Amino acid sequence: MSDLKIAVPGEVFQTELSTTQVPIALGAGGLFAVTNNVATITFNSAHGLTFTPAAGVAPNFFIQFNGVTGQTGVGTLNGPIFLILAIPSTTTIQIYTTVTAATMTAANAVPVFIPTATPTVGSVFAGGPSNAGVVTQGPLQATGNINYLLGPNCTIQYNPDNTSQIQGPTTINAGSTTPGQTLATAPTFRISGAVSTGGQQWMDGTGQIAIFASGSAGTSRFSVIE
């Protein structure tokens, strides 16, 4: 039996989303502070990240870091994709991590987009209060195909060693039995969709294939194929 769908006008693609974001330097005022494994990361100036952008603009649910130094605790902030738990202000975000200290002044934050995976709005903790500014870890394993047209500001990258998972309070990484324990080694990512290219891409929804802000100013667009 075929699983092909009959194309119906207006029901082939989800609404196209776009982003003009590029990697964001945390700057001289970059800070890392953690309480009960919830880290508040402070940027030197407005980061532009939001769960609720204007219509047609991609929201920010995921982030990657590079250039972080002075880390203590378990895991690394450099390389893994983290679920953004909350965006308390225009200069702060929160993630879940077992890293206990870090120097962020030379770090960059890389917005990451996984169009097929949309986190659930609610409390980070079981039984906690609902909060429109906080997202939980699921469901994040929605697979599917997208159309994409990348500008100079984004690439599509995949994780060939199968170690990448979206880092959050319920994630259990390979080699660990502890939920939420941050990856110790940065996953390898390779570019499969270069800047200023277009095509179609299967997305796994777990963080092994994603769209990464990278490069220079531009506009990238993508839509999920129904």
C-alpha cells in the first residue's frame, strides 16, 4: 500500500518560516550563573532570541555555543545543541546543564533551528506551574522533510557519529544513565547544505540534523512538507 499523499491546494507545506539571525557574540559582559542545573547566560547586549517572533519568522528553541572557556562540572557547553528553557529578558536565556562554571566573554551563541521539532510550552519540572516563557523537553523527535532556501547566514549540518542529542533536563546521552547530564565531548557536525543553496532535507528531530546560523548577514527560509 502506498503512503503517498494526494496534494491538496493549501495543504502541502506548513507556513514558510525565515530567519536573518547569525552567531551572536556574548561580549565583554557575557556571564554564566547556575542554580540547580539551570544556567542563566547573560549577553553583553540584546540577543534577539524569542519564542514568539513575528508571523513568518522562525522561533528560537535551540542554541549551540562555541568559544566557552574555564568550564567546571560535568560536560561541555561547546558543541552540543541545547534546548532553551526560558528567555527571561532581552539579554538572558536559560538552559539545563551539569556544567557548574564557565567563562563566556569570548563565546558565541549559535541559533539552531529544527523545523520539525517543536517543544511543549509548560514547566521545566514535573507537576510545576505552566509558564509561557518556559519550554519542556518534548516532543522533540518529530521527523519529516523540509524545503529550504539558505541565505549567507545559515547552513544545514549533520552529526555523522550519532552522538548529538538535544540537551535538556530529560536527555540521557550515550554512555550515561543520568537524565540531563551534559555531553562530555562536542558532537562532530558536517555541512550538508552550504550557505546560499536550496533543496530538500529530511530532519530527524533529535538534534542530529539541524539548521545552524553561520556565516554573514542574509535571510534563510524553510517550510515543513506535510
